[in-house]
Amino acid sequence: MNPTSQHYHLKDADHQPFRVHMTVPDTPSSPLCCVFLHSGHMTAFDAPARENEFFSALQRNLAALGIATLDFDLPDKMQADEIACATDIQKRYERFNQVIQAPLFEPFKRNYCVIGLSLGGQILLKLLEDSNHAHAHCRQVFLLSTVVEQPVYVYANPDAIHLIYGSRDCIAYCDETTETVEQVCSPDTYSKDSADYVVTRKSQEKHIHILQGVGHLMDMQTTDNPPCDPADYLAALIAGESKSPCTASVEANHANH
């Protein structure tokens, strides 16, 4: 299956130019499209970075399955070396909304999913809370390495929300004064807390996935057992394949209300 690469140039609400890249398989009808949202480390979608090894592999895997992908440049953070602030998240969310409402996305508006890594996942939490009808046809939401620490009430209409973490992605909580580590949490703990904070309707599913040997940026960090290939795993999950191409711990978490 030979995908077609399509490149676009847009300007956001602040008149800042940015690029959009779509890969569309040569199929007779409009395929599913997966929209990528990178971590806070990224602005240019094609910058050399460890997470781009994952996204590039995922794009190739999805193209082989007849699934389109969309990637785009993200706004710079207010403070490049600091944790993203509310303004950073809002500006990235606004650019995401601009892209999916642009004419270039018209063929996919009724059949798409979204994939957010770390800060990209925090942006998707805003999508879940948004009752805007523009997201009515977002089929699935994939939150990668996204820690949820306060309630998120889901008003959007995805059929399923997947919270995906690497088994090597532990979180250290530090004392604000001394900066000494007070607690270290593994994904087995914080993944369940995060899922509980995502408050869904009865018709919506939540699933937790722990990928063995994988780190925060969906990078394989060990050759033991062997590790789970996150790009293979996620592509199979998106395509609805019944058998996973690698070993992972999966838990269904039913709706809250």
C-alpha cells in the first residue's frame, strides 16, 4: 500500500506560520485518520528527537494498515526549559482545533482518533472536557505517558479512552522545599489513579495498558523478555486487531457514571 504525503502551510490565531503533514494511504474510500500530538519537548513535528523514532515507526505501521496520519508543528512553550503552563496547553489545543477544522481535514472529520504523548495527552484532556460538536466524531483517544491528577469530566464522545504507559516510566514526588524525593510511583499505581480521574459515561470504555520495558517517550529501554514495541502495539490496537504483537499488561476500567 503506497501512501501519499501531503504538506500544508497554515497560520494560527497569532499569525504564526506552521506546517501540517498528512500521510494518506491509496485506498478507494476515506480511511481512518490518526492525529499525533507530541510531548512538550517538541515544536517542529519532524525535529530529531527520541520520541520521533516512535511516531515515525507508528506512521509507517498505520500506513501499512491503510490508516492515514496527521502531524503538525506545535507552538513554542512560554518558558522552553520549564514545565508547560496553562497558556502553553491552551495555545496547543487551539492549534489542534484549527487543524481538525481546516478544509484539509474534511475527508476525515467523521472518522478519526487522536494520540497524545505526555503534554500532548494533557492537551487531549481538554478535548475530553470540551462539549464542542467539532469532536463528535473522534472515535478513540490514546493518552500516552499522561498522568491525570485531578478529575476530568468527559463531555466529548469517543467510544474508548486508552491510557498507555511504559513499565519503566516511574514518577518521583519531591518535597517542594528540600527537593528530596519523598515517594516514587510506578505505572502500576499511577495508571489506575489516572484512569479513575477520567470520569466517563456508561457507554464509554477506559483501558489501561502497561507496555513492558518501555520508557516515558515510548522508547524501548531493555532487551529483557523482549520489551514491547510500542509502535507495533499501538498500531494493532488502533486497527482493532485481536492479537497483540507484543506482551503488555492490559486492564479494562469501566465507566464511572
